[in-house]
Amino acid sequence: MADTQETLSSEVRVRTGSAFDGRRVRDLGLPPGCIIVTLLRGNRESVPTADTLLERGDKITAVIAPTSIRSVVPILRQGCGLPHTRLGDATEQEGDDFTHKRD
């Protein structure tokens, strides 16, 4: 993936039993340059706080700074219980459990 000045928006679904399932946003271990901006739980969308507890099935949207993409995307994938894959082109959609696009 080439360096870019564009941010990346990633949507990730929290899988049952994953590292993020049952954890508060503040405890996810996300590095600087990553902000979780929305949480979709069922049909209800909200803006999570540091105290928001994530649950299986939640879909979170993270905005990632260009300088943090390489470190954050693997953390999001692993934390939500998705297999690790090579980053490749971060404009592709990878399915319902993980999508990302450049802003």
C-alpha cells in the first residue's frame, strides 16, 4: 500500500468470543491515529464513548489517520476475530464483517 495523505474509514463487525467482545472502547488497545466514530447495534446507531462496552454483532466504524493505517488495520481485524490478511488495496470491500474505504 502506498503512503497517502487520505484517511481510511473501516467498518468492522465484532464476532462472538473475539478480543473486542465484552470490552470497553478504552481497553481495545488502539494506538493514536484511530478513532471509533460510530457503533451500530441492531438498528440503533450511536457515537461510542471510551466507556462503551462492545458486544458480539456490533458494527464499529473507525477513522484511521494515514500514518496509522498499517498498525491499526491488523489490530481491528484481530480484535474483531477476523483472519489476518495482507493489507493490499485498502479501497476494496472485504465482505460484511470488514469494509474499508479511503476518504
